[in-house]
Amino acid sequence: MVGSQTNDTAKVPSPVSPHEMAPSHQPADSLKTPLGPDTDTIFGPKDQMVIETHHRMYSAFLQVDTIKPKQRFQLGDDGPFAEVVKFVADLKVTMKGEKLKMSDTLYNPAVLVRVVVPDSVTQKDSVVQESWAFYYSGAPHFSRQAFFAFKLLDFKVENPKYVKPPEGK
């Protein structure tokens, strides 16, 4: 994997203005942990992720970025910014939409991607979307209120607490 940011973006008009985006009403980072307390992700300096981005309104929009955690990357030519804010080694989603951290074994790795729009007047960011990007799933899925969908194409995490699954699992 390359350590620098790549930006292979299909040329499309600005995906959507920040004012047209509806903020997510359900916090995506609220996890329930059946195996003990959830600890915040501790990212290492060599960690990196490859994120694929799609847009609900522009089917030709496809962007692939190689980034480090908490490194902002722009969506489209002049769209909002996104960043990976959390990594979970084994994330399950229930039929009710609850997010469960099952273990530290890499059975179903996922990252939480936060989409923000900077406000130049207040110097604060507005969070307009939070979505989970999975490694072992089909095409990215859009939630009802999301303009962007993400897929985790590849990742490297150096934290020794994450365990590779046994062969054949």
C-alpha cells in the first residue's frame, strides 16, 4: 500500500452543497460491547486505510483515497471533507441498527467515516454524516439520509490488540 494520499475522482459537478446535506440523527459511533468496555481506537503512525467513496445522486462518482486515520480528504472537487475516526476489528449491526463490537479479532473490520463541512465564519466544523465502511461487504450501502457511501478496500493497523482470524474463518 502507498503511504501517500491518492485521489482518483471521476469528474462530476460538485456533489451537493453543504446546506443540502441533512445531518445524521443517529450517532454512528455509539457501540455496544458484549465483551467488555469499548476503548477508543488507538491509531499508530503507520496505520492507513484505502477508502472507496460513492455518491447517492451521482452514480458515476467514484473516489479512492489512501489515507492515514484522522487525515482529512476532500470528497469531489469542491465538496465536504471526510476522515476516518474509529476502527473496529469485528463490528456487527443488528436488525435494529445497533452496532456491536464483538471482539478484537479481524472477522469484520470496519471504520467510522465522518463527513464534515468547515465553517469559515465560526472556525468550527459541522458534522453532516457519519457512516461505517466495511471491509468484507459487497457494494457500499447508503443509509436513508446519507449522500455518501464508503467501503474499506484495504487497511493496515499496527495495534497488537487486533488479532488475525484463524485460517478458514
